[in-house]
Amino acid sequence: MTNATSYADAYGAWMRDPEAWWAEEAKGITWTRQPDKIFDKSMGAFGQWFAGGMMNTCYNCLDRHVEAGRGEQAALIYDSPMAGTVKTFSYSDLLDQTAHLAGALANLGVTKGDRVVIYMPMVPEAAIAMLAVARLGAIHSVVFGGFAAAELSTRIADAKPKVIVSASCGLEPGRVVKYKPLLDAAIALSPHKPDACLILQRPQAQAPLTPGRDHDYAEAVGAAAPRACVPVLATDPLYVLYTSGTTGRPKGVVRDNGGHAVVLWNSMKMIYGLDAGDVWWTASDVGWVVGHSYIVYAPLLRGCTSVMYEGKPVGTPDAGAFWRVIAQHKVKVLFTAPTAMRAIKQIDPEGKLTREHDLSSLEALYLAGERCDPPTGIWATELLGKPVVDHWWQTETGWPITAGFRQFGLFPFKPGSGGRPCPGYDLHALDDDGNVLPSGTTGNLSLRLPLPPGCGPTLWQNDEGYRTSYLSDFPGWYRSGDAGSVDADGDVWVMGRTDDIINVAGHRLSTGSMEEVLASHKDVAECAVIGAKDELKGQTPIGLVVLKAGANRVEAEVCAELVALVRERIGPVAAFKDARVVARLPKTRSGKILRASIRRIADGENAPVPPTIEDPTALDELRAVLGG
Ligand code: COA
Ligand code: AMP
């Protein structure tokens, strides 16, 4: 691991010799065969890291810590105000349960390279399932529990899993979300059917099992012999994680084993300043990339204790829930989304509830998932008296692109900035022709190829889709899809997406997929969905629809049907609650809907009249509907 003492030294060392830098970092991982090449540019869309090397990610997360004599140390603390449970798993416990689940999956025919879909709430078995799949050299694909059956079905159809691991239910405030009907509907909708399903029965709702297909998780694990780790190539996939793209079809971001383990192991120390034995908490969900990397893999690779929290920042039971968890488990660093801080701030603006808990263990707060708005960053810094670090990344990269680095001492706090590029990323803002822009000028934030280890090397069975989505606009660069700038100090300012992806409560969603749902309603002639500013969630979707001539419907009824339809097709996580009927949508003379103008009006901003607009009065009509 790097012994650089400053950010400038570390970044400079990486810049001078990237392969030497990553060869050094790779020493943190236990390999069964050393890589033949640190970087092989002949492989994949832009090259692949650690070609020829063999290892197992689960071994690096669990077995090696137990073999090193740290089996009794806590690996995972499951804290669920929803279920009223706190349970600690030592590294030995977690290894034992993982090896047995790997045995159960192997008994169902799962072998190296097979896919296993995991559709689970925030229970320890979700993390155990990910690790068990990795143990067998198979490939997991976790689907967030807030997605509806149709979204789950799309992912099943694309990943073609041999087995699905699920649970009887998830727990949301005030309701038990039954997973089994959603799973059954998703399998019925998918052209691909899994051979088997393993169902974890939770006491809050028992699920009827489908004979011949479903197996009880506890029984299957109880009857299975433990399985050893299967070594895989560093370049073999560890998982596929579907994320919103610009079309209705989600993108299956592939993560490989070797590079992922190397960068995550390194990031725990370099970025977050933690090492083996330290307690770390990521308040997110295993269904998102943040949960994959920082609830499960990174802390376990490093030998830390990871807190897994099934609850909300507010209401479970109050806005002091986060402070209670920090105090109870002596959390050193918390990682969450700014929206969680905004939720707490809304209810307890003076932070009175912090005084009821001993927060002396906390050393820093890291935020990601969306830009941290300066008022929230300043509020959290003043309240906690600890550094608050915003850092920017994406499902595609799997680890931060920009950050503050506790190993080197944090940069001066600049509210609204996402920090500086991590060693591994050569980041610039480009103009639309691909020219590097001077510092301080906003453009397309892009990364010079090759991307560092850990970044998705391709999309699942879709190399061409990867190239057209990210690499073809600016040859030699990866286009992030975010707009922003790099200032004279090297600090990066990420200001928003350049496509139709929106960020609702830190959840990445595609307005295009919501438009597809609205357009499928029998009375809708055309529609547009935009992300409008929201005090709590950062953005919230608003759908504008034009009804078919002669639809002759009560507008409020159609709107209610549209809200229900998005919830049914995409899921509650879309948080789509606002549909409005308009007489027409503002368009260019060539018929393109002016979404940017609609968004500005919804945000109450001054929307200049675009020169290409067909009829400027359409904007005035919209102002009347949106109240802007
Ligand atoms: N399973 C089923 N439903 C789920 C779900 C899950 N795993 N997760 C969320 N939902 C539902 C919620 O119950 C809610 O349903 P409702 O419309 O019936 O109220 C809906 O999806 C929207 O959820 P959410 O956007 O999370 O809103 P919320 O009002 O429940 O909570 C916050 C708001 C800010 C408290 C919450 O979003 C939060 O804690 N965010 C943290 C951000 C985060 O973890 N980001 C991940 C990336 S770092
Ligand atoms: P996801 O793939 O779900 O992690 O979402 C990635 C997107 O979220 C990025 O492309 C950004 O648009 C946004 N994002 C994540 N973290 C930040 C951040 N710290 N600052 C600004 N935007 C962010």
C-alpha cells in the first residue's frame, strides 16, 4: 500500500507510473496466482487489470482474516430498528454461514460463472448470499427491494440466473412488503426461468413456497456441507449490477474480481482512513453500488467491522436514529447520502437529538449518491464538529472518482465540491467537441482511458453497448454523464447529469423509463417526465401528459392511474407522485420536447425562450400549470 504522505505525492506517483502504483496496491490482496500483467490493454473495451492473476474475493473478505487469528473480531453488526434486532457476526460466524450457503447453492447446481439473482431486504443473509456466490466463483446480481416485479423481471431476463435468493418480506415503516408475490410475478413475466429459488422466511410474513422450485433458506443451509473457495481469474466477473441508463432498459454494469478487491482494500485506508478492527457504517442498501462496495466488500476486505442498518434516518423511531447507531456501535466513519442528513435536519434542525448520544467515536462523515448542497454540508459540519466529505462516484466506477483522503490529511472544506481525483483517475471537463476546458469552466466530466481497476470493464454481454454509452463520444475518454468543472486548486465541482437520469433521495432513476410507463396508458397521447428540485430528496419526478383527443376523462382520475402505474411497473422507489395534464408540451420546430425548459419552469427559474421553440406561448401555459 502506498506510503505517500501527501495527496500530491500519491497522485504524482500514480501519474508517473500507473502500473507500478497498482502493482504495489495489489500486494494487499491474497492471490493464488500472481497476475501475468498488471494491465493488459488487448483485453476488453479499454483493457483489463491484473490479467492472468487468480484469487477469490470471498477468501479475501473472510477466510484470510480467520486464518490470521482474527476470527473472533466482529465482521458484521446487523442493527434493525424495523425488526427490533441487533446481532453481531464475528468473522468466524460469517465465514461459517457463507460456506454453508455456498454449499446449499452448489447443491442447487450453481458453479463458477453461473448467475444468481439476489432480491432481498437489508438482512445479513443478503450480504452472506453475495459472499457465498463469490465463494463459488459464480456471479451475483442484486436487485434493490424497492423495485417492482417488472423491473426485477427485466433483470432476470438479462442475467439468466440459475438460482434466485430472496426473502419472504421487507420491512418499511408502517408496512410489511411481501417479496414473494413480486418474485413470482417477475418470474412469470421473464422468458428465462431460474431452476430454483431459496426463500428466507422472516417472522413478519411467511411465504408459501412453490413446490419443485422454491426451497426454504434455513433448511437448505442446514442440510448443506460447507464449500471451499473457488479461485477465479482477476478478470472474471464478480457481479452484474443493473443501473438506470438513458433508455427504459437498465444497464448491467459488470464488476471484475481482482481490480475490485485491490481498489476497495486500498480505499478503506487511503480515502476513509480506516484499518482492520475499525467500525464503519454505510447507511445505504445492498441493492445499490454504495451498498455493494461499502456495506459488504470494502470493509470486509480490509478486516473492519461493518454495520448493516435496516431502518431510516427518521421515524425509526426518531431523527436521532443515526446518532444512536453511531454511539451504540462506536462507529468511526459514517457514509450516507446527503438526503439522509436533510431528512434529519428537517425534523431536528438544531440537532438536539445528538446530545442524547455519545458521538465521541465518530471521526468523519462521508456523503455521496448526489451532490451535497452547501447548506446541508455546512449544517452537518457545524453540528458534528467533525469533517464532512462529499465524494463523487457512480455505479460504473464502483469506487470514488473524487474524494477527500484521510490518509493524507483532508483538503480545506469547500462546501459543494466533491474533492479531488483519486489516484487512478485523470479527470477533465471537456467541451462538446472533446477539447479539455480550462480550469473553472463547466463541461462534460470525463476520464482519460484506461479507467483504473475496479471500474466496470463492460456491460453484461454487451461490449458494444458499453462502447456506445461511454467511450464513443470522446475517443480516448470515458464520458461520465455528469457536468462539472475542475477549479484552479484541482477541486472538482459536479453539478448534474447531462442526460435524463435523475437522482431521487440518492437513488438513480431514468425519466425515460417513467415516460415509457406513462406513454403505455391508453389515454395518453404524449408525455414528458422531468426531475424537479426537492428540498428533501434533491430531485423528484414530475410527469406531464397530453391526453388523446376524445379521451374525455376526469383529469384527476387519469393522474391517479398514472401514479399507480409507475408504482406498479417500476416500484415505490421511483417516488412518482405528481402527474399533471397539459394541453400541449413545449417543443422545437423539429418536434423535440424541450425538457430543459420544462425543468427550469418547474424549479421556478427564469426559463429563456429557446430560439428553436415552435411556439413560445407553450411556455406560458406550462408556467400556469406548474406554478412557476
Ligand atoms: N423495499 C420496498 N419499498 C421501499 C424500499 C425497499 N427496499 N426502499 C424504499 N421503499 C419505498 C418507501 O417505503 C417509499 O414508499 P412510499 O411511497 O409508500 O412511502 C418509497 O419507496 C420511496 O422511498 P424513499 O425515496 O426512500 O423515501 P422515504 O420517504 O421512504 O425516505 C429518506 C426518505 C430520505 C429518509 C430515504 O430516502 C433515505 O434514507 N435515503 C437515504 C439515501 C440512500 O440510502 N441512498 C442510497 C445511495 S447512497
Ligand atoms: P449511482 O450510479 O446510483 O451511484 O449514481 C451516480 C450518479 O449520482 C452520478 O453520475 C452523479 O450524477 C450522482 N452523484 C453521486 N455522487 C455524487 C456527488 N458526490 N456529487 C454529485 N453527484 C453525485
